[in-house]
Amino acid sequence: MDGMGPLLYEGKAKKIFAAARPDQVVHYFKDDATAFNAEKRGTILDKGVVNNRMSERMFRLLEEHGIHTHFIERISEREMLTKKVTIVPVEVVVRNVVAGSLAKRLGLSVGTAIQPAIVEFYYKDDSLGDPLVNDDHLRLLNVATPAVLRELRESAQRVNAVLKPFMADRKMQLVDFKLEFGVYHNKMLLADEISPDTCRLWDMSTGESMDKDRFRQDMGKIEEAYQEVLKRVWG
Ligand code: UDP
């Protein structure tokens, strides 16, 4: 690959390499999968290819709708060139339907519609298990000012306003998803990835999960589900 430099960082699902320009990086998408704060580990064949291609589609779509992202170009099956951002250590979760940790925490039935969508913040810290936090906690931690949190919340709602109907047109219900943001030359950009690892997607005709819940809950046909999501997203 042209201009691929040394490994800068290795995460659970991606490696980040230096690029030719110091303010850009190359993301390499792995097949490794983890769940439950990395207590469960495994491999999903060609997940890296699916997540790279799906993220490309999602970032291009969001850019078309005026949402600024770190995406520059997809350079190979598993590699994406992006702007090099400083990640804000907050996972921004948007929910349209009750599932996962929300169902457990509040005792709500899985599948209950949430209208309008809600946004949650989690403090990105593996040793703490990414706790749910509010604006005051993030200010206390010096992670983000109220103005930045307002920007993240608004951005997340705009992303949802684009992705929810896009998925519905492809017969997938966008249940919830996680976003990460980063700062690049003083500008806030949507970063990380948007994939079946970071979204819950339910088939609209069967109600079946087409995302990482198949891995979390050992539901089988994981590879098939990821490929089907990719097909619908690009189809
Ligand atoms: N999510 C993620 N990374 C995380 C935690 C959550 O991508 O570290 C995504 C997850 O796939 C789902 C949404 O965020 O689409 C909400 O996840 P939830 O809080 O329900 O947690 P989970 O049930 O995954 O533990």
C-alpha cells in the first residue's frame, strides 16, 4: 500500500497505521470479535472486509447529508484512509428501540419503540467497563464541555435521521448504534466505524438480528448475516 507507515495502535477490531501525511492514518479492519468487555473473544470470517465496506458506504452517505466524518477513501478490502483525529473518549449511543443494556438496566421489554430517539453517553475506559455517564460526570472528568456534549448529541440525532430511513428502505430496522467522534484541526468529526459490530439491525420481515448480537448470543449464521447487511447497504 502506498505510504503505509508503522503501526500506531492496535485495538480489539482494528489496527491503526501511520499514513504518508502526518495528519492522516490508515485503519486496518480485523476479523477479531470481542463482546462483554472483551471477556468473550472470537473471529468472524471476513468481518473486517464487511465493516470496512459498510463504513465507507455509511460515511459517504453521511457526508452527502452534510455530516463531517474522518473518512477520506477506502484503499483496499480491509484498509481505509482517514483524517487523524484525537478521539473524544465518549461512546455516543442512539436508541430507536429498546434492546441490550437498556432493557436490562430499566427493565423494559426488548422491542419497545422509543420515540423520539434517545442519546446516551458512555465514558470510554476499558478498565472501568465503559460506564454510562451524564453530562456532569463528563465535565467532572474534564472529557467534554457542555457545548461539546450538545454538539455530539445533535450530531448523533442527525446521523440517526439519515441512517434510520436508509436502513428501513433496505428492510432493516435500525434499533440502536454507537458513534465515536474526534477532533481534527479544531473541528469535530464523526470517526471510528459504522458496521454490524456497532449497530443493532433487525430484519424487518423476520425480526431476526443481523448484527453482533448473533456473536454475543451464539445465534449462529454470523458471517451470513454480516454479508447480507453489506449486500442490502450497497444494493
Ligand atoms: N456498542 C458498541 N460498542 C460498545 C458498546 C455498545 O458498538 O462498546 C453498540 C452496540 O452494538 C449496540 C449499541 O451500541 O448497537 C448499544 O449497546 P448496549 O448499550 O445495549 O450494550 P450491549 O448490549 O452491546 O452490551
